[in-house]
Amino acid sequence: MVYVAAVPPKVLGPDLVTRVAFLIGKEIADTRLLLAGDIPRIVAAGLNADTADSTAQSLRDAGLVAFICRDSELRNRPPGFPAHTMKRGEGDVIFGDRRGGEIRIEAGAAFLIIRGKILRAPQEKPAITKMKLNVSATVLAGGIPIMRRVAEKTTREPLLSEDFVKIYDGRSSDPRVVMFRNQVDYNFLGSELTPSALINFKIVVTKLRVWFPPAIFDERLMRPLKSDVPVAGPEEALEIQCQLIYLGHMALGKREVR
């Protein structure tokens, strides 16, 4: 499956809505909702690349920033380098993982930094099994205590929210580096270190913005957004949104170059 996605325009006039509705074969009201979102939205799906590309070109002719993407591309879940520490080098930034591995990104090589929150399902707690008196069996046994095993249900924990940043270059929609708030060793902050992981992570984000000045900084995923395609859960929905944001920035950059 090949999708057609469009970046919601800053100004959404009635003429544009009507024209786009005609091009994608949707009702005007539905089209207006699609084009009023915060991130690139999937507006149509084609059976092949030629059909999807033709629709995308028609949307571009109408004034939208539009692009195509395959279902396999959206559902690709590249992990990225899981950074545990970071430090500034000479003209680059060095990220380290828990195993001692390193990756360097030059200050001018970062294209996009996405900051957001990810919702994670907590680890399921096993049911607790207790022994309780089986009253009816005890009576039948003439008063001899008969016990039975009873599995008590555990309360379901709510989804946990964790901040993250993903750093992309302009060569691939796969992130080069991924940092999660609860997986960073903040000792590299030195005198800036605080007792709060939340504040420490904000300091890290600020440093990334300073160390990668040309990079686009996007924090639209700091609040949960609805996915336009069927997903297995919140983590897959987030990955799809990251892919759409990256591809949207790439498509917007190409239009501005022209």
C-alpha cells in the first residue's frame, strides 16, 4: 500500500478545501478535519506508486506540501543509536551507549531533532496465588480443613509517559540517535546536574539545540496525536508520526529549494 500525505497548511481557505476534497474524493467536512491537524496527515491511499504520485502532484499543484510513502516505510521501526551519555567534541557531538560504543555527529550534519513523549505499557505483574479455606469441601470432609488455591487479580497500571529526543540527518528517515529520559546517565552534566531527571533531560535538550544550530527542532509530539493508519499500540503510532514528521520536513525543504 502506498499512501499520500500532506502537510496541513497555515491558512486553510474554503477554495483550497473544496479543491483538495475533489482531488482525494472525500467530503468537504472530512477534508477540512484532515487539513487542520498538527502533523502531516495521510489523505489518500493508492494501489500503486504511480496512482499515489499522481495524486500527490495534483495536491502540490493545488498549493499543498504533499508526498508519498509506503506502508512498509511508515511501519519500519529502526531503533537508532541508544545514547546513554553525550559530550561535545571539536565540531561534533559524541554519543555513548551502555556498552561503550560511540557515534559522532557533526554539528552541521543534524537535519531534524524531534522531541516528544512516548507512552509505554508497564510490565505486567504476575497474578498472586494464595491459599484459602474451601468451606464446602471442609464440611464434606467432616471438618478437616481443605485448602484451595486462589489467584488474585492485580490492578492494571496506567500507561507510563517518558520524554525522548530523536536526531536525524538528511540522508534517511531512520534516526541516528535516540535518547530516553529514564535511560540517560546525567553525570556528564557536571555542575549542572540536578536531582530531577525531568529537569536534567530538559538541560540535555537545550544543549542539543545549541550544539546542532542548523537542525530543525520539532516538539509537536510532546502531546499524543492520533494515527491515521491502523497500529498495534501507542509505540507503533509514535514511530509512524515520527516518520511522517521527517518526511514532511523533507518535502517542505525541497519545495523551498525550488
